[in-house]
Amino acid sequence: MSYIAIKHNDEIVDLQTAAALKIEGEGIELDNSADSLEVLRHSTAHLMAQAIKNLYPDAEFYVGPVVKEGFYYDFKVNETIGEGDLKRIEKEMLNCAKKKYEIERYEISMDEAKEKFAKDHLKLSVMERIIGDKVSIYKQGDFEDLCRGPHLPNVRHIRFFKLTKIAGAYLGGDSKNEMLTRIYGIAFADKESLKNHMTMLAEAEKRDHRKIGNEMKLFTFREEVGAGFPIWLPAGGRLRARLESLLFKAHRKRGYEPVRGPEMLRSSLWQTSGHYQNYGENMYFTSIDDIEFGVKPMNCVGHIKVYEDELHSYRDLPIKYFEYGVVHRHEMTGALHGLFRVREFTQDDAHIFCTTEQIEEQIIEVVDFVDKIMNTFEFDYKMMISTKPEKAVGDDEIWDQATQALKNAMDKNELTYEIDEGGGAFYGPKIDIKITDAIGREWQCGTVQLDFNLPERFELEYTAEGNDKIQPVMIHRAILGSFERFIGILTEHYAGEFPMFIAPTQVAIVPIAEPHQAYAKELSDKLLDIGADSEIFDKNESLNKRIRTAEKGRVPMIIVIGDEEVANRSIAVRDRRNREQYTLSEDEFLTKILKKINEVNF
């Protein structure tokens, strides 16, 4: 197959640009590689814009970038466009593709561009973001738009695509600006890949944690409470409690001490840490007695104050603190999404204070902890070392030392990782844990961050063997990331069919009639005594309806109590996970449940 672009100095360059600048590089063919899809999807975004312009001649366009899950275009049109219009736009896109327009690139001066698009305020807004005195324009047929590229040589290559969603988007992502229409889409190099992706999207829709969370009554959001602030219902509270309990024991076994920092700290502390200057736009602030306080977006400063509470010797290190820390972050309303993006969440946060010599063993211990948890929940995962971002505190030398320490620990133990240039936290490089769920989607969860900067800024120290005062290294660590996000991911990963050991209700007890309720309550108490949660379904409804309600709640085991069960002290079990029914004695049943809920040990 002929090339559609080339790669030169790690940058994708389309064929026109390469020819004009006489650039040579590695050829890129039309396939489903990341580089190829970037070019294809960028061009498909322009094809969509061309189709929209044909159907809605008054349409004005802002930007149409490639994003992780495809592409989108923001535009303005003087009529309402809904989901039902996407098919019509797709049909027009195919019509345009059949005309085999060549995609042409040309450059003009910024002044010429401003004159050319003088009546298009969206284009003028785009040009405000462009640095330089020239702009490039891509043209196909009678459609053209400002763009850096790269693009395909011809629209005929665009055949397998789907428009997936329509939404609103503020101009430039600023809620103070006007609302535009945004259409998302996806494109692949072949029909089979598109079909597989659409099957995955359909499966993802069925697994949507917001839908399942509502069916299982795990959590809710209420407008009068505020966007981005989840309310945990009893079933969700039980699920969280089980996860927290498992992690608590696992932390204690690894030498972590539980601590708790305040929800708010004086802004002067956030200034010392650098959060005020580098993260302030994501924080909430208030005043008490004319003193400014910052609501914590992270737990690290509180843990630093715990460390400072007493003097430490090298013999004390490593010191490990952990906290289920509630944090608040100012997220844009448009970015909020169920439990995946909220404004209040709880981190499984920990900080390790250690010597430089202890970095490697501590990193490996954390990675081993991660491995046990991810395997328990049947996640595949990968690790990425994220390096210094543009906005950061600390000298390059300190950053280089910290980054190399992470690489050394991983390399020495033959652990595979990728590099995410510029993806580190503002105070240090990190290892990001990215998990893959049951239907192949990738999620960012845990993180391990190596920090030489905050100990320096807070002048932390320990006494070395020769009585010298030495600065400790600080390792920030969250394995789940947050309980909210992780539970959302788990819900979709298992489609609500949680493993017995964390299921919010492990056993549904269904008494057939009123005389059977006493034994149902007795069983419920015995289950609670061994650490299992049950729920008695004894509403004034038919037996079948109560069983269906339990099944809708995805309870792993349903037991029905009637005359025979009361007389024989036996249990009639409907095992939803194994899709079978059987009868056990009471002792056999309790032993089985005890074994199932204790089968996991992080």
C-alpha cells in the first residue's frame, strides 16, 4: 500500500508538507497503527466539517482535533442539530468521499488569513491562539479550514467511520464563552476494526456504571446537592466499606500507619508546597478569622505535618503513612462524568519517607502491592514513567536524579514500562498504573510519585548514623487512585456482577411467607457474625417479584426460606455466579460463605 504520510524526527508530516520542505523519513501506511490513525482521523474530522457545511451552509467552525477515542469538531450553526441528524451527516460524508477530492495545503500570511476570514469570529478566535506570522490552510473541494495538519492526500481513503455523539462545548473550553455544538466520531482503516469498536461501545453502554449504579442503588447525584458530589447509598456504602477493609489490612501488613490530616490547611502551607502557585486554579479557598485556607486537593501536606511531629533517626526509616483522604478539586462542569470525574473523592493515599538507598526496595514493594490488587480484580495493566512537565517546581538536577531513580528500580528488577514525556506531577516524576478492563478499555488509576522537592521545601530531615541532618525522600502513592473512580471502573469491568468478597450484598434472603421471617432474620444475623452482608426481601410482593428484585441487584447468592428450610435448618441456594441451584445444611452454607468472602488476601 502507498504511504499516506511520513514520520520525521518523531513528528508526523503529511506528504504535501514533506514534498514542499523536501523532508525524508519513515513512511506511514494506512493501517490501524497510532500514527496512521492520527492522520486518518484528523482528515475524517475535516470530511465531517465539509459534510456539515454542505448540509448547513451557515455553519462556522472552530477546531477539529484528534482525541484519544477518535475526533471531534466544534462548530456553530443557526438551527438545532440532534442525535437523529448524525446519520444524515454520515451519508453526506460518504458522498464527499466518493468524489475523491484531493486534500491540498497552502500557506498565507496571518494578515491575509484575518482578511479572508474577517466575517468568521470563530476563525478569528482560532487565530488568536496561533503564534507566528503565517498560517496553513487545508482545502478539499470547496471546503477549507485553518489547520496545521497532517492530512491524507485524498478523501477517498476515508471509508470506515461512525459519528458517535453530539454534545455542547464552550468556545475554548471557557464557561464564560458561547456554547458551540460538538460532534464526536471514530474512524479506522478497515471495516472489521470499526465493527469491533462499535461492538465494544455497545457493550460499554450496557455496562455504564451510572446505569448499573442506579439499578443496584449504589450511589446517586442530586442537583440540589451540587454537580460532582456523589451521595453513597447503603449498598454503595457497604461496597466501599469492604474495599476499604481489605486495603486497611493489606496496608498494616506492609508496615503502613493510619493517619488523618485536616480537610483544610492555611494557604501559607500550600504556598510552601507549591500547590498554591502551580495547582491553585484547581483548589477551593475560604477565609477563617481573616486568614485564607485552602481545601486540600491532595493529602501530602497533612502527612508532612505528621512526619514533622517528632524527630526521626535513620533507624526509623522507612516511615509509611496512609489515609483514606477526602479531597476536593475544582473540575469544570463539562468534564464531570459519573464517578469517573467528580469534585469530591477519597484517595487510598500513602506517603513513604525513606533514605535515597531505600528508594529501590520501596518502589518494588509498591509495584508488588499494585500487582496483587490488579490480579485480584482480573485487570491487565501497564506502567508508565512520567517525566517533568512544563509547570514544575525544583531544579532540573533534582528532577533528573528522581527520574533516574525510578528507571533504575524498574530496570534492575526487569519490569516493563513506557515513557510519558512531560506527564509528571509538578513536584516530581511518577509511575502511572494504567489498567485494561474486561472489554479492552484503558484506564488511568494508581500512581507512584518520587519527590525530592517537597522535603526540601518543608526542610524535612532525619538524623544520619554520623549525627548529620539528612533530607529524606518522599514517595507519594495511591494504588486505586480514588475509591470513586475505581468503583466506577470495577462496576463496568464486572457489569455489576461484583466478586463475592466485595459484593455490596452477598446473600439475598427471600422468606416465602410471614412464618418464615424469623428464620430469615436468624440467618441474616449469623451471616453478619461471619462478616457477610445480607438483605431480607420480605416486602408485600409476590415471591417471583422479590426474587427478580434480588437478581436485578446482582446479588451473588439468593436463598429461599420456606417450611422445609425452617423445619430442617437447611438452605435452598440459587447461585447466580455459577448458574446452579442446590441445598445445603445451615453449617455447610455458612462455611461456604465464610470461605468465599475470605478468599482474597492482598
